[in-house]
Amino acid sequence: MSDAHVSQLRQSLVPEDRTYKQISEDILDTLEEKPSKAWLIGFSLSAFILTIGFFTVAYQIGTGIGTWGLNKTVGWSWDITNFVFWVGIGHAGTLISAVLLIFRQKWRTGINRAAEAMTIFAVACAGIFPLIHAGRPWLLYWVFPYPNTRGDLWVNFRSPLLWDVFAISTYLTVSLVFWYMGLLPDLASIRDRTKSKMRKLVYGLLSFGWDGSNRTWHHWEVMSLILAGLATPLVLSVHTIVSMDFATSVIPGWHTTIFPPYFVAGAVFSGFAMVLTLMIITRKVMNWENYITINHIEAMAKVIVVTGMIVGLAYGTEFFMAWYSGNEYEKYCFLNRATGPYWWAYWTMVSCNVLSPQFFWFKKLRTHIGFVFFLSIVVNIGMWFERFVIITTSIHRDFLPSSWAMYSPTWVEIWTFIGTFGLFFTLFFIFIRVLPGIAVAEVKSVYKYARNNK
Amino acid sequence: MKKDFLLAIYDCEEKLLKSAEKARDKNIEMYDIYTPFPVHGLDDAMGIKRSFLPYVTFLAGATGLFSAILLQVWTSAFDWPTIIGGKPFISWPAFAPISFELTVLFAAHITVLAFLVYNRLFPGKQPMILHEEQTCNKFVIAMERDKVNIDDATNLLKEHGAIEVNIKNVDTGSCC
């Protein structure tokens, strides 16, 4: 730690000087104060949208998924688009908490807690879509292999949709325990500093009797590394398997081997955009500019450039392979994507995902908070369109021109999607009020890093 | 169980680390050290052996892998063989994704469980609070009173920057 050589070029991770006590106060005091006006407005708005979403979901489960705009040709569209969109967003949280831990990127401590929370909430939002699409959600437990009364008929282990069940449930539960184990020291810290009896009791139960014993810390650090080591291949496997929902089919436009890495890069790309959107708001509302610094924002902008270019390369490769394969259906599918009736969706995707991140080559732009915020939303829009383009344009003109069709969403689909944003932000607002949104103990452990370099 | 402890309080981790190393060099036995965040180097100073958790992870992962293979092969090839897409009953490449997922699922959860059980962390457990700010900004070295020479230990701890040294009767919480 203090003996390790630190380059003169390294910058301190917490710019302004603080004592350890002040770090605790900066982050944990807000949990004991009355909510701010900005929080109340944001929370009420999210909860309101969530309520509309809730009734929309209740309506379509009661009536059936005939309330969607799907037809015989386009059998998958907004539902699976939104599912992939939300799962992808979750991936940035795991990347920050696991991959950056393995690479010893100390700056992760400022944002890992909130990003991990974002992962869990995003995966929860994603899960809603297959749940509704199952048609009879009360029978959803049928997807698990258990001895049953249906003649012991088992689930099909060769189906990528079943792989998804295992991948998503593993991902959700592992992310959840990883996040919670990281929370233990901070929950104990709240327990020890609060004056309220009620909080002492609740946080006391939640903190599992953590007391900061060095013997426990030793195992805790080893466990964190192990979980990071497990979560890293896990996060890659999750979006690989999501991409196999498409790639293992024989639909032109879906049946390609490039899908797994292409989807993983896209997931990280969209996830970092969402982390940026959230962090830029959070640091302002919670006054955490000293912990989520401009350097964090710049580092994340750099990740966006890299992954955006990987995604751009994948778009190009797809077109090249469509031509090079000599398969006329494959060729037509891609021509149709770029010039067919959904051309506007395709070009929205390209301009948001490939062109817009190029602005981040300029240091002035990637350190300009307003601009980064704007671009993070542009990237989110682009990545939503990417999934829509891949899914809908590949199937709306199939092998038989007489069954070609167009698709447009109904109000039910639109409000279900908006409703998941309500769920996501409601959960995030609650999280930021009741749990420490920055990993206090971890920030303290890197506080002295490069402290003497000014 | 209640015990008398000699407690040394510090307000920075460098002084704490120095004291712990000196105490080790003088063979003064330390019960435990309490810090608000992990301080690297303390493990060596306290002579903590490397955590056993990686072995648990390996065994748990292997169990997960074997369970997944067993489940998929038995259901697909023995209990109710069904021809799907003309594939063999034991179509192992198709079984790879779930085998991987269950390996991770078992490994991660059992490691966490082993961590919690070994360190006796559970809802309702009483923490060892030796100083009210030990999870905020104070660092505490605890020694068992009857295992150390009080005067020697006190001198050494004070010499290396303890802001306070005292003896306290503390409930260690462990039941048996």
C-alpha cells in the first residue's frame, strides 16, 4: 500500500483532502437526513410511471399477449428487444465491480456500489419481459427442471432459451450476493454511528454483526477476488447465451458466429452509457463530486469509445460476411436492414453507436459533463435501436414474400417498456436513500493512493 | 463469554501497522485487530495464514459441474430420451452452457456461505465493539489480558503511536 511505488503521473482518487471521519459523513449523513426536494420529485415521478406500468402489465396478463402488436411473421419484437436492452445495461455494473477489481483499477471504488445496484435493478427489469411473454406467468416455474406430474417430461437442455434461464438466474443471484458482501462493512458503519434506535436495530441485523476484525477482512478480500474471478466469465457467458437465442436459429441476420463477442461489447457499451447517465445525476444530487470525479467520467467515456468501435466493427463485419457468404437470403436481409422500410431505425443505430462516440476522442468533450450526459443518452437510444434492428428487420421479411409484414408496437408494449424505467428508477431512488451509494470502506482504503501528487 | 482485553487505539493505519509489526517481533500475542477498512500488511504482522476459501470454491465448482452434467445426461439420455433436432441423446456441446452456469452458481454461493459460517456472520450476531468508531476512523489492537505482560505491551503500543491504551472487559460473543 504505502510502500508500493506510485508514478508521479498518477492522480489522487479523492481530490479534496478529507479525514476518514469526513468521508463517512459525506456519504452516510444523507441516509439520516430528510430526503431532499430533488429526491422527492424524482422518486414520485418514477413511482408514478411504475404504477402505470404495473396496471399495463396487469391488463396484458389478464387479457393475454394478443394485446401486443406482434403478427404471424414478426413473432418477437419489443418484448425481446427490451429484455436484451436491460440485460445489456446490467453488464457494466459487473464489469466495474469484477473486471476492474481483477485489473486493480482503484478508481472503481467511487462508482462500484451504485453500478452493482444498477446491475441488479436492470436484470430485474429484464426479467419482466420473458415473464409476460411466457403467456401464463403463474406457470413460469415450469422452466426449471424438477420431477413433475407431467409424465416426468424434462425441460429441453438443448434450447438456448433454457440456457438463458440458467444464465440469468445465476447472474442475478451471484451479482446480488457479491453486492451484499461488499455492503456489510458499510452497513456496520451506519449501525455504529446512528443515534436512532430503529436504525441501529435494522442496520444491526443487516450488517450480520460485522466488526471489522482483521481475520474477517482477510477472508473478505480473498472472497471478493474469488467472486470477481467468477463474475468475469459469468458476465461474458450471460450475453453470449443471450446472443445464442438468435445465433443458434437459422434465420438470416441471426445465424452468425460473430454474435457472442458482438453482443458482449454492445452490452458493455450500453451499460457504461447508463452508468454515466446515473452517476452524473447522482454526484450532483448527492453532492458527491469529490468521490465521483471528472476522472471517473473521463475513464468511462474512454470505455465507451473502445466498445463503440468494436460494435462498429461488428456492423461492418456482418455486412462483409453477408456479401462474402454468397448466401442470397443473408445478402437480402442486410440490404433490407439498411435500405428497407426500417432504414431509419438502422441509420439511427449507426449514427448513435458508431458516429457519436467519436466525439470522445477529444479531451475537452469527454470532460464536459453536460456533453457526456447528453451523449450517454444518445448511446442508450442507439443501443435500444440496435436490438430492435437485429430482431425485427431479420424476421419481418422472411423466405416467403406473401407473408412479409410490418410491425409497430401497441400502447401496451410502449407503456410496459416505459413502466420498466419507472421500476428501475424507483428502485434506484430507494437504494440511494437507504443504503450507502458509495463503498465507504473501499474509498477509505484508496484515499491515500497518490495523495502526495498534486 | 466475557474476557479482559488490553486495547490500543490508533487514528491512522501506518502507526497501527508499525505497532503490530513490532509486537510480532517481540512475540506479543495479538487477539485481533479491528479496522474500518482492510489494511494491507496486517495479515503478515498478525501471522494470519492464507485463507482456505479458494479450496472451497474449487470443490464447490467441481460439484456444480458434475451435478450439471449428471442432470443433463440423465434426463436427456436415460430418464426420458427424446430426439431433438436429430442430435445424439448425449449432445455434450449443447450441455456446455448450463454446465458452466451451474459451476459458477455453486462456486459463488458456497464460497459466500463458507465465508459467513467460518467468520460467524449472521443477522442478529453481536459485533465486538471495542471502540465506538472502529468502523469509522479508529483502529484497534486487542490483546488478551492474561496472555501478555501488560506493562511491556502498553509501553510498546504507546511508543509506536497509540492514542489510548486501556483494559476493558468485553463480551467475545462466541458461544462455545
